[in-house]
Amino acid sequence: MIALRLFFRSWYGNVLILMLLAATSSFLITFYTTALSVPWSITLEKHLMIFLFSFVLMFFGIFLISYITYRLDSNRYLRQHELLRYMIQFILLVLLMGAVALRVVYIVYLTFFRVDLQKSEYFERDYVVVLFCLIMVQVYFAIRKNRKLSAFALKRSKVLYKWVSLRDEVINEMGANKVLLLQEIQDLHIQHDNLQRLHEIQLDELRAEQDKQIILYVTERDELHMEQENQALLHKNQLVELRAEQDKQIILYVTEREELYREQENQALLHKNQLVELRDEQEKQTAFYVTELDDLRARKQRLRSNHELWTEDEMRLKICMQELLDEILVIIGAENEWVRIAQIAYFHLKEGSSRFKLVDVQLLDGREGKVDMESLAKIEKRWPNLLFRAGRGHLIMHLAVREIVKEGDVYSIELYGARKERLKVQHDVYNKLVKLGDEWARLIPESQ
């Protein structure tokens, strides 16, 4: 934590500079690695989203570069061994960080955008720009460090020059004023001797006055001691009389207090018996009310859970019915035809379809076509209750499933339609379909 605080206080941790470097690198990576012109590329929503995503990744990368560079520059041993310092920086921030950045970008694009960078020109074009930006950021920190050191050395030389000039002036002034100082010292010695003689005379007078005051103080003190002894004797007699009176009052108070304690004990015993009887009655009533309240809470909880379950089932049925009424424009051959979603068997991707942003569709009547949508993820998001995934390449309609088949360790589904096509599915998809079938079997009789 202390190292991070020092880092953010230094010029290495300037957040505005880090954000500017990240924005510049993201701009180069996004808009200068496409076949389109820069003004046209800026207007595309997809490129703007890639720019924002690249900005976040580059900001974290540049933050790591600045922090590691700061730690290397602040190490005293590495400042004395420049070659070792730059070898460590090359291994950490070029080789290792380049490999990590390549792996992170590959996983992110494959997870969020469904894009396999190994099948594109990313390694020959975009990755070269990313690595170039990471190296140029390190070059920027090296150049700025040298400029800071040069400015500090120049400022230090100016301060030393001013200090030397001021010292010379002080030495010259001291030489000129040395004679005057000697004369003033002699005058001060003479004045000191005169003052010392005057002080001795005043001390003798003060001692004689103090002797007179001491004699007067001793006589007054003796008179005061005699008066205090008389007062002490009188006070002692008064204390003896007062103690006798207090003893009489204490005896009377003790007897009255014992009588009062006896009366309070009798009242406390009577009150305790009454409290025991009242507490037993309250415990009986409390036990009765607690059992009744627990019974009411249990009934209320059962009613609430049944009502929530019924509401969820009703909402699911309404959403499924609304999605079944949707229509989609399907390209069949050279013609466009509006097809209800219930007439579709499944969506899938063929080779080359992703380049034209088209998704292939198989109808229940055996015809094949294409849909003008970018990916299977958008189709699944539009009809989440009617479609399910069967691997990465198929998006199957629930209503098109005729039978779920298990043959040993092989799981497959048979579809309705002219072909009666059979598709293999994974084990988790098979379990999900079986569970969904049980839920629908439970819901249909209740709705009827």
C-alpha cells in the first residue's frame, strides 16, 4: 500500500497521462488496422465498441508497465547496474507481458465476440500494433525519466552556484566589519565592569534590609504558634463532645434500621410469592400464543410459496405463447418468405456464413434457408424460452424435438418434420431437456 501511494504521488502514476496513452494506443489498434478509412471506421458502432474494449485492456496494461518501471527505477541496486535493469525490463514488459496480452485478448474475443483470432489476420496485423504500443510506452517513460534527471541536475547546479556566490559575499563583509567589532567589544567590557561595581553596592544594601525583615518575621511567627496551640486545645474539647453526641444518634439509627429491614423482608417475601404465581400464568399464556403464531406463520409461508410458484408458471406460459406468435424473414433460394417461429427446426452456422453475417435455418418441412442476423447469440437472446443450445453450432427449437434418445453413452434427439433428423447432444443438454420435459408435464395438467 505504501508503494502504491508513492507511485500515485510520482509522475509515473499520473492517471490522466495513463488514460491518454491508453486512448492513443486503442485508437491506433482499432482504426488503423482495418481496411476501411479512419473517418468511415469511426462512424461504425462495432468499431467504437472495440475501441472502448481496447481502451480498458490497454489501460490495465499501461498501468502495469508504469508501475513496474517505477519499481525498477526506484531500486538502488538496479540504478547502479543499468544493463541488468534493462534486461529485466525487456523480459518482464516485452516478452512476458506480450505473451500474456496475446493470450488474454484471444480468450476475451473468443468468449465475448465469438471470434477465433487464430483464423483471422490478428497475429500479422493487430498484435504487431499492440506490441508496438507497449514498447513505445516504455520508450516514453525512459525519455521522460532522462528529461526529469537533466532538469534536476540543471536546477541543482544553479542552486549550488547561488550558494557559493552568497558565501563569498558573507566572507567579504566579515573581513570589512572585523575592526568595528573589536572596538565594540572593548566598549562592552568597560560597561560591564561599571555595572558589576554598581551591582555589588546594591547587593550590600539589600542584605541589610533582609536582616531586619527576618528578625520581624521570627517574632510574629512565635506569637502565631502560641495562638494556634490555644485554638487546637479548644477544638479538641469540641470534638470529644461531638463524638459523644454522634454515638447516641448512631445507636438510635441502628435500632430503627433493624426494624425497617424486618418489615421490608416480610413485604419482599409476599411480593415474591405473588410474582411466582403471575410468572407461571404468563408462561402458560405465552406458550399457547407461540404455538398459535407458529401455526399461522407456517400456513402463511405455504400460501405465499404456492402463489409465487403459480405466478411464475403463468408468466412462463404467457411468454412462450407470445414468442410462438413471432415471425421471421427467411431467405429461401432467391425469395424471401415470412415464417412463423414454430415452423423452424433449428438454426446453425455453415462455413462462410459468418462472413456475410447470415445464420442458416432448417425448417420442419425439409427446406433450408438463411436469416439476416449476425450470430446465434442474438437469436438465442430474442427467443430464450423456445430455443436451446446443442454445442456451439446448433440452436434447436424445443417444439421441434420429437424424442430424446439415450443409447449407451451416446445422447441424441429426434426432430419432427419430413426428414426426422437426429442430432447428437451433450450429457448436460440431455439432462436439461429431460428436466424441462418433466416440468412441462407438471404444468400442462394444472393449466388444463
